[in-house]
Amino acid sequence: MKNPLGLRYKIFFGLTALVALVLLGQYGLIMLFPPLGEGPGLIFTQVERGPVLDRSGRLLAVSNKVNTATLWRPQIVNAEATATQLSEILGLDSAGLFDRLKNGPQFQYLKRKLSQKESGALRDLKAKGELNGVHLEEEFDRSYPQGPLAASLLGYVGVDNIGLAGIEYTYNNALAPAIIGKTNEKIGASVYLTIDSILQYEVEKIASETLAQNKATRVNILVSAAKTGEILVWATSPGFDLNHVQEASEEVRNNALQIRAYEPGSVFKVFSLSTLLDAGVLKPTDTFECNGFYETTIPKTGEVIRIRDLAIYGRLDVAGILLHSSNAGTGYASDRIEAKPFEAGLRRYGFGEVTGISLNGESPGILQPSSSWSGRSKPTIAMGQEIGVSALQIVQAASVLANAGVMLKPWVVSKVVAADGEVLAENSRVEVRKVIQPATARGVLEMLKGTVETGTGKRARIEGYDLAGKTGTAQVRDPATGKYSQENYLASVLLYLPADNPQYIIYLTIEHPMGASYLGGQIAAPVGKLVAEKLIQLKALPRIGEDVVSHPGSVKVDLPSKLILVDTLPDLSGLSKRDLLPLLTRAGLSIELRGEGWVVHQDPVPGTPLTPGLKVTVELQ
């Protein structure tokens, strides 16, 4: 008896071989005999990438159709002549092209995404029967109407129209879905951002000017809507043109506002001192001697920790510490709390974790567990060093004071809308958690008003407007030595506008300024003022004491009628049809209007008594 298992194996391998031969045969037919005049049948993704728009629907990124030149070698008639023609049109090396036409693969890309001039020249020659084997394939290209506007946030696509960074990367599956929807639409979804492109443009100009004036390496500016968490401005300088992204270095393209962690300096005192106040270990009326330095001795080792201050301030309460940005006062205040609850309070503010914004590559920052802190960690962290934060984390933490102690999640995408109008996703205010008590938030915000009025932030003060805020100056570690640099600093300012009921949060940093000063109060505060003034101008924010009057943007004026009816029929000459309304609504009269325009004739004549049943005929031209 034959082995049935052996027979099954033979049948299985036979069928497998047959399928393989069929597939190879089909592949060979396609490669050797492509559709005449259509090259190798290359299939480009024909889903048009959806647009990216700002909060008002202004286009920031859009797709347009372009041609790609491809080559199918079996159809080449004269390789030398074809190489010469192609090199002149496409700007490619003639000798290299000739070698590709003679010895290269059967199918080749000649040049992706041609200019209109290049496409036209190839099309003209093909119409004359030349350039056999050269084909124009249609695909989509990405363009950015606003050029460098919000470049680091928008991101960019690769040569295959696939997102590589920013919104283009994170929302790639929505902008260019692999699976088309029920209506078989060929257009991806539209992504609407929270960005205000007009304000963004103005702030980017401020950032560029600040970079040059302070001889800095980078300037970053964020503006958020304090009550919702929406990011209105995402600006960084130097920037780059999204239409020429290949010309920008990787360092310039980096989305620094979310991926870079740095020591924030004295701005951080807002969050450390409010944590102490909310924990009940510190009262606003508590005072500390601030005579130029903070000093403490570690009991276990006897080590003396000393951190210098910028000046001798004498005795300061909490408001005074913030007003002068006293390191000594902050250090002594931090002695009131144990390391573990202090760490917990800072983590409630979101430090040490990502905000969860819908962008790739967000840094969680650096906040080591308190179990690993040294004897100087607590006062040093309270002053804004020995901790790493992103600019986005600072703005998220700042939302706590503007929302009665509740932290809001920052967001940059308003909604995603399919090509058929269906809203696929929509974002709104998200409360992350309660961080501090409302009374604590109000109290610290009130203290920060004084910091702008007469303290280190006074250069941000705007006549007629109350602002609250805090400046910062941080030393920057030298990666070569691991120690703080004697040359590089980070200047910053955090502002609330208006102070009593914040509607906007402004945060900016100036990295490695080499100009006249490196202090946040001297160089960052004035820039914060410029941004605030743009907000006031573009959002029409009222001055203190001004009444806000709102209107729909149009005015309706009821003009008095030219026609007054008493007892007799007046002269109607020259009146419009609208002017005849009192006559048309007069009870007991029969009115016939003939024509359009203005009255040229009437019957009966002027002065006729207006009696019940009177018929009046009016002709208009």
C-alpha cells in the first residue's frame, strides 16, 4: 500500500510550485510587456493629502498635483540622444544618464516632483514622438502657502508625501489615510489647528528680532488661551521655510518647545513657592533674612551648602521673594518642607511627565525621585535648577494659577474633518487635575502682579493694563565639563494677561544671549511686553476701567421716510418703491405699481383727497 502521507506532500509541493510559476509568469509579463505608452505600470498613492489650517481656516499646508519622470528601459530607442535631452531639461549629468539608460535597472525614477517648466518640456518632446521610454506619472506634492510660519509645529513630509515631523507626522493617517472611506473619496481629512496665524506671524517677527538683538542661539515663544489650554502661538527662531526644508539643519528643524528639557531658573519659583504655600508649611506673611546668600549645614555629613543671591535684600516675605527673585528666600522657604511631599507637589504640577499633547517626541523633562536627592537638591530645585522642563510643561503648569488651582492640558489641534464634512475628532478644554487650592492660586497671582509692577518683571509693565508674571535667569551646563558654563545662560519670562482674570499666558526663553545682558528681567521681560502689546492690539483687550462694547460688525440705520400721508395724496415724483411703503400700508386705498426704479407719473394728481376705496396708479422707471 502506498504511503498516503507521501502523496499529500507531493500534491502540496506540486500546487505550491504551480502557484509560484503563475506568479512569476505574471510578473515577467508585466516587466517585459507593460501597457503601451504607460511605462511599467507604476502605481503612486493617489490619495490627496488633506490640508492643515489655522483656527480661522487659513491654509497652512496644502497638496497639489505634480509629475514625476520615470524610465522604462525596454522602450528606449536611442539612449545617447535621450540622455542628452534629459540632461538639458532635468539638469542631470549626461554621462551618468547614458550609463543608467544602458546598464541600469529596467524601471528607474529619473526625477521626482518636477517643476512645471520641466514637465512642460518633457511633454512637448513626447508629443513630437521623442523620448520613448520616458513617462510622466502624476502624484501629489506638498506646499506651504505661509512658508516658515509655525514650521516647527507643522512639520514636513518626505519625497513620498509621508509625514516626517510635527503635525504632518502625528496626523499622517488622517491627512493621508491608507484606507479610503465609505464614499471612496480621494482626499485626506483636514486638520484644523488652534494657532492664530496672524498673531503667530507677528510673534515670529518679534522672536527673530530678539534673536538678532541679543546675539542668542534660539528664542522660543508660546502663547496659550488661559481658560481653555489652546496654543495660539508656537514660535521659535531661527526658523526655516517648509517649502525648502532640506536647506535647514536638523538642529533648526527640531521642535524645541516640546522635545528639549532645560533648567528653567527663577521662573520655577512660582511653582515651588505655591507648592509650599498650599501644603500649609509656608504662610504669605512668613519672612526670611536674605543677606546675599542661602546657607545650611547637612546634619549627617556636616557639609555646608551655600547658594549666592544677586543682592542683599534684608527681610522678605513670600511676595518679596518673588518680587526680587531671591534665591536665599526661596532656599530658606524650601527648608520648611520634607523632600518627599515637595517632590509630590511638583509632580502634581506636571513636572517629570509629558503633557500628552498630540505631537510626537515630547520630553517628560527631568525630576529625579526625592530618594536620590542630595543635601542641596531641595533648595536648588526650588530655585529652578537640578530639574529639567520643557517650555510646554511650563505653560501647562502656569494654567493652574489662571484656573483656580486646576491644571489644563495644552492642545494644538482643534478638529479633524473628513473630506465629506464629517467631524472625525474634536478637542476642547481638558482639566488634568486639581493641583492647589483656589485661594492659593489667587494669592500667588496677586503676588506676581507686584513682580511686574515694581519687581524684576517691571520692564514688561504696560500702562493701563495689569499683568502678573515672573522672570528667570538660569545657568546652562557645559556638556564638555558637566559644570555650569560661565558664558551661557537662559533668560525667560512668564506673563499672565490680564492679571486678575488671566485670558492669555505668555512664556518665552532666550537661549545663550551674548548681547549687553543675560538677565531675564533685563532682556526677556521687554520681549514679553512686545508680545502682550500685540495681544492687546489684535484681541482688542480693554484698558483698566474701559467698558467693553460688543456689536455684530454691522450697523442698521432706520432712515426717516420721505413720504408723509395726512388727508390728501402728496406728490410722489422721484420716490423709490421703498419710499412708497406708507402709501402701500394705508388702509382703504387700492395701489397699483407699474415698473421698477423711481416714480415718474401718478394718477390721481397730487392733492386728491385720500378717501376710502381710492385707486392710485404709480409708474416707476
